[in-house]
Amino acid sequence: MSDVDLKRRVESLEEYMGELRDVPVRLAAVESQIVQLRGEMQDGFSALRTEMHAQRGELRGEIRAQGDELRGEIRAQGDELRTEMRSQREALRTEMHAQREELQTEMRVLGERLRNEMRALNDETRAQMRVLHEEVISRFAVLQEGLANSTRRRRPRKTR
């Protein structure tokens, strides 16, 4: 190896070592930045946790409020529905009562018509029966007259 080579190598090594001298300072600066970043991140995470905890409490409060509001609306609608159902029930009862009265009236009218028709038919049947009865009686009278006439004509013989 020659002296020139060695000299160049030493110079090159010195340059390289010069660059390496700054490394511990730079490494310390990076280490300090990492420590600072770590602290900031811990503070950030802590603040985030605190904020999330606060928001969770707010959300719970909002959920409770909305739940209470919904329960109130449901109760109000239930009451309204019950009132409407009572009203419908009363209207239906009234309508049913009116229809029952109407049907009873109609049944009375039809019953009276039927009775009148039955009376008329009964009277007609009785009249026909009287006519037939009188006809039978008159035929009996005719038969009796015929028998009486025939017995007069035929006088019985007296036997001795």
C-alpha cells in the first residue's frame, strides 16, 4: 500500500468521522423529539379520553331525554287511541240500538200483516166450510126426502 493511498484513506476516514461526530447530537435531538412527541401523544390521548367520556355522558343524557320524550308520545297516542275507541264503541252501540229498534218495528209490522193475512185466510176457509156444510145439509135433506118418498110409495105389505 502506498503512502498516497493511505493518506487518502485517512482523509476519507476523517471526513467520515467528522460526519459521525454530529450523529450523537442529532440522535439526542431525535430522542428529545421522540420524548416530546410521546408526551404530546399521551396528553392528546388523555384529552381524547376525557372528551369521549364527556360526550358519552352527553349522549346518555340525550338518549334518556329522547326515550322519555318517546314514552310521552306513546302514552299520548295510547290515550288518544283509547278515547277514539270509546267514541267508536259508543257510536257503534247507538247505531246497533237504532237498528234493533228498526228491526223490532219492522218485525211488529210484518207480524201484524201476517196475523191479518191469517185471519183473512181463516175467515175465507170458514166461509167455504159453511158453504160446504150447508151443501152437505141440503144434500142430506134431499136424500131424506127421497127416502121418505120412496117409503110412501112402497107401502109395506101387511102379513097375516
